[in-house]
Amino acid sequence: MPVTIYDVAKAAGVGISTVSRVLNENSNVREETRHRVLEAIEALGYKPNILARNLSRSHVQTVGVVLSYLTSPFQVTVLQGIERFLAQAGLDLTIFSMESPKRQETLLENLSHGRRCDGLIVISFTPQERFLQRFQRYHIPVVIADFRDERIPSVFVDNVEGGYLATKHLLGLGHRKIGYILDHTEPPNGSGGNEPGADRQRGYQQALLEAGIPFDPRLVAESGLHSRQRGAAAAEVLLNRGELLTAIFAASDMIALGVMEYARKKGLRIPDDLAVVGFDDIELASFAGLTTVRQPMQEMGRQAAEIVTWLMQGEKVLRTSCQLPVELVVRDSCGALALLERR
Amino acid sequence: MPVTIYDVAKAAGVGISTVSRVLNENSNVREETRHRVLEAIEALGYKPNILARNLSRSHVQTVGVVLSYLTSPFQVTVLQGIERFLAQAGLDLTIFSMESPKRQETLLENLSHGRRCDGLIVISFTPQERFLQRFQRYHIPVVIADFRDERIPSVFVDNVEGGYLATKHLLGLGHRKIGYILDHTEPPNGSGGNEPGADRQRGYQQALLEAGIPFDPRLVAESGLHSRQRGAAAAEVLLNRGELLTAIFAASDMIALGVMEYARKKGLRIPDDLAVVGFDDIELASFAGLTTVRQPMQEMGRQAAEIVTWLMQGEKVLRTSCQLPVELVVRDSCGALALLERR
DNA sequence: ATCCTTTTTGAAAGCGCTTTCACAGAGCTG
DNA sequence: CAGCTCTGTGAAAGCGCTTTCAAAAAGGAT
């Protein structure tokens, strides 16, 4: 029923290899022949069968994105950047959501076997070595977004700088007791690489150091996840340790939002009683008036997608990793604006 | 280099058809033979080549989801529901984001030709008839989420009821001048089906009618998109038409958030000066304390995915469409809680 | 043991492309 | 005009599975 390359060949009075040649813009086809074939294609409304082509070329024209949570605004925004680029490049995008460290294993296990995609972008973590090796054996390039790993092409921001900027800002407003909430220091499945949360803490500590304030581990808490609930819980812990914090720097906007909610519940006014700064600059941040460190999330995705497509074409990519800039976005969760206006 | 079915067959001393049979759990293989084959598979670390299998079976084990914006929290949440179900069913999910009515055409054009997916879920709109026909010819089932279309299996909520509930709530709090902001009455490419925004308006008007309040078209505005910016702009229009609104019902939470922002900018207090109710109950709504009509977004996705997989297996689905319940979630953007507490 | 069913099994034919390889012609050279 | 190199083209061989079809093996009944 469906029209195949044979039908076209017959209609044009040529062999199938010739049809294939014009299909693939392969040179060495006489202009007149090419024309005849094109006409036959048009007349029959022929569309090459992708499955057959895939088998023959042994690729799938698809790149996979593996992320932990489709609930994470950060990851979804990176995904957006990836999607835009890929769509334009004519590649399909299939998503793999892990949701738990356990599912991550089985997912990568499956993924690294059959050729379900020609390239892979993983967001916010590093696959274990054995998976990386397997991908390499299959010639499936993988690039990481939002995570720095020397072994693999990765695109990321300078998280130390980000943490530094945030803390510096708070310091500049006169805060001295500044808490820090991160997601976690170690990844759930310990596979190496630089944890963004830990890097941001480095920046935080560095700023503190420069200001001559000794680092106090009691001012740091882990939320585990980037969620409002966990953020609120961590804030509760931190705020009830007996230290009198005047500000909290959170490793992500979601955590920061949780902090704000907890503060609101406790009757603490922001920024008067507690200053808060987040990280990421997700859409919600602007609604909430949250001062934050902006990462170019879409651009991160775009770059990752671009690199992976290069790699897929077998090109040696020299600039194997790529660092994007961060930027402090001042809104009103720290009173900075109010302060300025008062002058 | 990679091990094929032939290698396994040779190793097990059987024909490839037998290997294929054990692979596909096809009965009629003697227990002993099956065992031998399984052992060979194990020993060689054989994994069937998906591409070959796909060509042979002419399917791709993938369902496509086409949505308009990856930026829409609503759509992403539906996507989540889809993803969860599909992952569990062992199907891949590839996403197609349209971003504009024009891209929608070309996207569906491509999609409806080659077999890039075995089934399709489209969110929040109806493809034009010609595409539907093409999909039908290729036996690619399509189901719609968040949109009701008699021609195709669809899962949706009772939007009229939702609009009614929201308005009734406002009415119950004593509001008489209630504005309504919807996205649009007609879809950008006019392909039929029931626009949710229009349905919600019906519910709004019905509630008004029951309360004996004449419908005033000057209290209705269109935002065009479900975004905060557009919502704020629409609120501005509405609030400056000279009618003294005390409440606004928005066709989505994003729009409602925009309304809140505009109000905040204008120094209107919520809920004291202006009550706002939204629709969807996206995560942001709870942060913002927005009273809203909740749709089971994830569940919507799940159902759509379930239906499409049935259809893919060639099963005749009787319950071709499915309506999910809505529910009013009262928070504090209408003063309802405050009112209750005062009693 | 013989004949007739059932199971099991392997050879071979697809699935619809891409790609290799060899062969016509065409175009040059000497 | 023989000899050679190119260019354009088709036949055929994959790609690695699934699936048909017919034959072989295994049971059962007599």
C-alpha cells in the first residue's frame, strides 16, 4: 500500500540506487535523470520510510535527554533550550525522567544498550563510569548540562562565582549572620563530578572569608531536594538552631521560595526580618520578587545540544566544555532596592 | 563487532527463527531449547538491535507528544503524567513543541508522514482534519488532552462546571461586578473543538444568570496567551474600562498571577481591593495563595497516555473520551478564608 | 509397530532503505 | 581509431530482525 523506493524507481524508469542517490543529494546523477526521479517522487507522493533508513544507516535521528525531575523548573527550562536547538536541527528529542536514583540505574542500563538515541544530554548529574564506557563503545556521545565533569563535554556556570556574588551582596547590605541552604553535598549515587551546591558553598565561604567572618557550619543546612517543601523544612531547621540569622542564601530558587514560605508562616517579614537570595532565576523568582543569581538556563541547553550534535557528526570538538556566565539579579527579597531608594 | 541474532543461533546450535521465538516469548519452543538459547544470549551478552526490530515490525515503540509551549506549567504537568505512564509501559516519549501556529503546520506535516511515533498525544488543541486523516491512514492513533473533540478520543475536564464553581464562589462572597479574562475564544488556527476558555466563560455566565446578574461583555477581556505578562496587560485593560470590578476570574493561574502582579503594582490589595481566582492549580498557585479551580493535570496526561497505548495495540476503545473532575481550591486571594475566620 | 496429530524447528523470504561494485558509455589523448 | 579515464547507472548485497512455510521430531492411539 505505501509507496516505496521501488515504485518510484519503476515510475521514473531507473534503478533504486539512482532514486536513493537523488534522495540523498548524492552527486553523480545526470540533471535530466534527477529531474525524472523528482517528478516521480512528486507524482506518487513518496516519502522515504524512516525505519528502513534508520536500520540501513544505523542511527535514529534522535537525541535523548535524561533529567531527574520533570517537575523542576530549572531542568525544564534547560530542556526548552535543548528542544529549540534540536527542532531546528531536524532531530527528534526523547526524554527520560529518572525520578529516583534507582530508576536512574535501570534507565541508563537500558539506554546504554540498544541504540535508542544517537546522542545523549544529561542534566545535573554524571552517569557512572560503566555507563559512560558503554556509550562510548556504541559511539553515542554524551554531554552534561549543569554539571562539570572533566571526563565528558559539559556546559555549566561558575557556581563558585555565583555563590560569591550572592553572599557578597548580602554582606554589602550589612548582613553578618548569613545562612546557606544547599540541596546536597554528595550526589545520591556518588558518581563524581562537581556538585553545584557544593561549589556555591565554596563561593559563599570565600565571600565570608574576605569579609573576615569565620565560617560557621551551623549556618548551613541541606534540603536534599530542590523543592519548596524541603526548602521550608531546611529553613525551619536553620532558623531554630539558636543562631540569629538575618539572611539566607539558598542554592536554588525553589529552596528560597520554601524559605520565604516558612518565614511568612512564622510571621517573619521579608526582607525586613529576613533577607533571602536564591539561585537560577526561574520564572517564579520574578513573581516572588526574589533576588537571585541568574544562570542562562536556556542557553545552557542550547549549548549542550549544539555540542552533542557536533559530536554525533563525528567532529572532534576541541572546546569540550563550556562555562557560561552568572549574574546577580536584584529584586526585593533583600531590601537592597529599598535601601537604595532610601538614599 | 556487535553480536547479532546469528551469533546467538550459532552458539546455541539452532536457527535464528528459534532465537527470535524465545526472544519474543513465542510459545512452541521446547523447554530445553529455550534454555540453550537463553544461555547463549547470556554468554554473548546479546541485545536485539532495536532498529532492525522496528523495521521488521514497522513500529517505533514511541509516542509523540505535541504541545504548544514547554514554558506552560500546565502543559508540562500534563506531560509529566504522560511520561510516568509511558515509562512504566516501556514506551519512549518524544516531544514536539510548536511555539507558533505556523510551526504547528510544518510540524504536523512532517509528523504525519514518516512513522516517527506509533501514537500521538496532542495537548490543548485539535489538529486540522487533513492531518487527522493522514494519521488515520497510517494507523497512528491520536488522542487529545485538555480539549474536547467529538472526532477523536479526548480527555478533558468539565470547563463549564469549573467556570461556574469559580464564579459561584465569588458570588457567594458578595461580589457582583466580576470580570473574566480568558486566553482566546477561537483557537489561533481555527480547527474546531471546544475551547476551554470559552467553556469556562459559559460557566461564568451561567452562574451570573442564576444570581440574576446580567452578563456584561465589557467585563470580559482576552489575554491571548497564558502568561503573566499577558494576564497583567488584560487586567489593565479590564480595570481601566471604567467599570468598578471587585473580582476577576481568570481562565488560568498564569493569567491570574499576572492580574495579581498588576494589582500589586497599582497598589490594589488582594483580596481586600480585588479578589482573584484562577484555573488549573499549578504549583505556583499554592505559593501565591491563589484560590483556583483545580484540574487533575497529571491524571489527564496519564489517561491520555493509557488510551493511546490501548489504541496502539489495536484495541477498540469504547470509552473514547473521558471527563475528569474539577475542584475549587480555596486559598486567600478572595478573602474567603478571612471571611470564614471572622465568623 | 504403524499411522495420524501435534509440536518444534530451520530455511528462506521479506521489511525498505543505503552502499558497494562492476559495467556501459562518454570524453580524451596520442 | 585504439586505449584510457571518467561519469552515470543498475544489480545485488547488506542492515538485523520477524514471520511464513514446510519439513522433522515427538506423541498418541490403535
